[in-house]
Amino acid sequence: MVLGAIALALAGLLLGCARERQVPYIAPTLANWARPYKGVKGLHLHVFQVGAIRQLEGLVLRQGSMIRRRDLPIFAYVLQHPTQGAVVINPGLNRGLADDGERYFSGFEGLGMTADLDTGQDLPSQMRAAGIKLETVRWVFLSTLQFAHAGEAEAFPEARVVASRAEHAQAREGGRGYVDREFDTIQSWKLVDPSEGQPVGTFRAALDLFGDGSCLLIDARGPTAGHVAFLLRLPTQPVLLAGALAPVSESVRYAAAPRFVADMDDWWDRIWRLKRFQYLEPALIVVPDHDAGPLRDSKLSEVEWHDFTPAEQPASKSRQKNAEATAATSTPARTPSSR
């Protein structure tokens, strides 16, 4: 498995060194953005950690180590909207990982990856424990259909499932990280094209699906063919859920490039637009895919954290195997629970 992962990384390295990229010029203006900031009243955001994956750092970042493994927490979000009900954003890992992670990952040999998901840690289980009924979820928003984001997309029977048209097409074709059985029974798709939306901040296009500015779907293609980032205009401060556009904090701070992207030119343009947006709007909270620390640090009253406590029972099969495989090589990421 590790040798296969290293081979993939070396191939990506050779492809990624074709030319040096220059920092793009991005005008120091914010499109369709009121100053001072004005949020949308009545929004309330729930945050859940729904397991974690461990991967060789060099398969996360192009400049990462091919010896150390990196802990990557997976976060899922539920936005309570005053008129749209509950909106799930990236429902995270599938509960099947808790039962038998080795079998679940049978198609991912060569990615140097393992996963941890305790029984009851999947998003539907945690929502029930928090008193949020699955039947109240009217929308499921997906940054990408890859397994770490879309694993529980089928769990909400009353919801419309929103993804970009390009991402849905790529997922149907298959490829790295897509697990067809996680979304092949969904009948209530709403496929959109965020590039048809209006400029917002420093981004060229974002779609206002609800028409009230509360949750904007940003055209953030690059990490995948149709990746979407989400801009939430919470009452106190705006929050940008970057998804795979910024997988870890180094992506935001240094524009550290991910190992695998669908289009490096698109990713490079959009990561600098994100950085410019954050510079021009100090109130903006940018949340990397695997580091919700900036959101917890903000201490916003409209953000509610749900810390998971495993039940007193034997560890799941995936956790037992992963503990043996990664004990000596793990490099923790900054997570709210480790602060």
C-alpha cells in the first residue's frame, strides 16, 4: 500500500513541476459585499466531528513528508435556516467505516490511507443525539461527492441534494475518492452551476440558492472538477467553509498546494482569491477542510459545537486496525479537541 502511494506521489510531483506559477493579480475590491458587514438574522450553525482519516503527509500536500502520517479530522455542518429548515453541509464519512473500515476501503489501496469512525460518530447518529430530527433536513449541500464529504448523503429522505453539475458528472464517471454506492440511490438531486452566479468578494461567481444571501455556493473548481465552497453570512461574522480548496491550515496561510487536484491552474487562482478575500475582509472566518479551529476560536454565539464521546464498548474494527498501523508515524493536525 505504501509503495503504491509513493509511486502516485512521485508521478504527481513530476507533473506538478512543469512550471513555476506566479501569484495572480486580484483587484483589491469586494464585489457585492456590504461594509460594514451585515449578516442574516436567524442563522445557527451546528458543528460535528464525524471521524478522521490518516494519510501520508506527502499525499495531502505536495511538499509533505512521505514518512509521516497526518491526522485529518472530518467535519460536518448543519445550518439552521429561519425559512429553509435544516441544511446539512458535507455529511462526512459513512457509518460503514465503523463496522469494517478495511473492507470499506477495499478500493483505495495505494492511497496510504486509513480511517477512524466510532460507532455512533456518523452524522445521522450525532444529529439524533443532539435532538435534530433527520426529517427536518430539507437540503444537503455537497462540496464534492468524494467519500470524506458525501458518505452519508443518502441518509436524509426529505432533502434535496445539491451538487455542481460538473462534480456530479465526474462522480458518475468514477475516479479517486468517489464511492458510487454512497449516492447512487439519490433521486432528489438539484444540480447547479455556481459559475452562472454573481461575483462575491474576490470570487468570480457564487450562486445564491435561497435568494437571501445567507448561504452562497462559490465556484471553487480546481480540487475536483466541480468543487464548491460555502460562504455563510452568519449574524455576527461571515464564515467560509473552504472544503478541499484549502484542505489544511497551510493551504490558507501559505497557499500550500494539495498533492492531487483536478486542475492546478483553477486551484491556484481560487486559493489566492480566498487569501485576498480574507485579507480585505478581516471579519471573514476561513475554515479549512480538516481544521475547524478558526471557527471554534471565534467563539461565535450562533455556532454550536457537539463534541462526541464514544460509548463504553470495544473499539470499532477500523479504529483497532488504524491504531496498530499508525501509532508510530502519526502527525496530529490542529483540531478543536486537541487545543
